[in-house]
Amino acid sequence: MDWYISKLNGNVNPRTGAAEIPGSVYDYQISNGEEITKGTYDSVDSYAATFLILAEKLMNISEDNENWLKQRSEKLNLVASALIACIDSPSVKVPEDFSADDNDYLSVASFVYPAKYLMDNCEVYRGLLAAKRLQDKAVITDSVDYQFYLEKNAEGIESQLWNNGSYKWLDQPGNKCNWNNFYADAVAQLTPVMMGVLEKNDSRAKSLWTEFNNHFGEWCSGHNYSDFPWVFICFGAASMGDKDRVDAYIKHIYSFTSKNSQKTYWYSAEAGELMIAIDLIKNNTIF
């Protein structure tokens, strides 16, 4: 977290001289032992949202951690401001070359790539909830009404992205879910329940989970639908409380670890998502 905080951007991109969103963070690489950046990122909205979720998780562990975060309140305020800056509201003018500036309270990935994604917006919803909880504990100290943004973002996801039985993976005219397309169409349908936009007992969440497994149900036996394992799906299964499928996937992964080996392309994100899934199933909690 200190590394992330140390990389928070100001209002000018040092590589291009263009305007930048304060509190955003670029991607970094190691070259000859030195951290370098091209002044680019995959997104601003999801980066800020997931960082705030992490901060909330840390805050909940102990009073010492809460105090550690309070010592960094100014920086957390800046991260939260980057999240708010991506949300299409009357006070934010988003570029219109990709998504409409229609004040729907959906977030754009960034101002250089102004796409309104379902996956990003579900993460933003959860990030806004985290920001509210951090503010309630005086870790975030600004005066932003995060509850208002939380509710408006949920309304935007419902009104702009729900489309006749499934979600649009992208807010664009004519876009709809093609269930035969694993990414981004089908996988994106899992994120509303994973990030708390939908509750696992919601009929819509159940229908989406059933439809996903009708098309891609072999995931839990270890079948890959892309080069990567996509343990993200197991996280989604745990969010739905589907213990049988989670257990089946854990058994598959243990067939590797018991031999002191790893599944192909088993990266830190894959391992982390499996640990989250185990925790959610074990404790019957939500993310």
C-alpha cells in the first residue's frame, strides 16, 4: 500500500505533458533493476476502487491498522477523488468519443479510454462502499457523500447495463451479452454478485450463475477457456455459495500442489482469488 501511495499521480502526465487525474497510478515495470513507467494504465476507476477495498479490509483487522491508515488519510482522500473523477455525473465531463456523457453515474475506465464497463462499475460500486466505510471511521476525511454515489452508481448499472435477462458487458448502443463468448460477455455476468451489486439469493444472480455454467460449466473440473486459469470464476462461485463447485475446483488445484507443482499460468492473482474463494466458502461471508 505504501508503494501504491508513493506512485500517486498529480494533475500532469510527466511523460506526455497531458492533463492527468490526480490520485491515479500508472503501470510500472522493472528494467535493469529500476522501476519505469510509460505513463499509461489499464484503468483509473478499477485501480482506485480495488485499492480502497484493500484499505477497508486492512482497517477491519485491528485498531493499529486503522491508525496506520489514518496517518495516510490525505493520500486515501486523493485515491478516492480519482474514483469520483471517473464517474459520469453533472460535475464531471467525460470524453464522448467512446461513451456518452449522460450523467448516468457509471464510471469510465479512464479519460484516455472512456469506456463504461460492467466489470469496472461493479468494482467501483464495491470501492464506493469501501470509501463510505473508511469515511465512517475517519480514515477518509473528505466531505464527499459516498452513499449518494453508491446508490446512483447502482441505479446506473441497473438502468444502463441490464438488458433483457443479462448485463451488457459494455455500455454501448446495441451491446448485449453473447453467452457463447467467454470473455468479456459471459465472465462479466459474475461480477455483480461478486462485488455486492446483487445478493447471492437474488433470482437474477441465480439465473445468471445457472446460465454461465450451462455454457462454461467445466471450469470446476479444471478446463481452461483461455490461456489463463481464470480462478476469478471460483471467486464468483464462492460468492454464490456454490460449495460443491468450489470444492471440485480446489480438488483440481490440489492435484498440482500435492505434487509440488502449479497449474500453467498460475500467477499471484490466481492464487489470491482461490484464497478469497476458500475464505468466503469457509466462513459463509461476502466479499
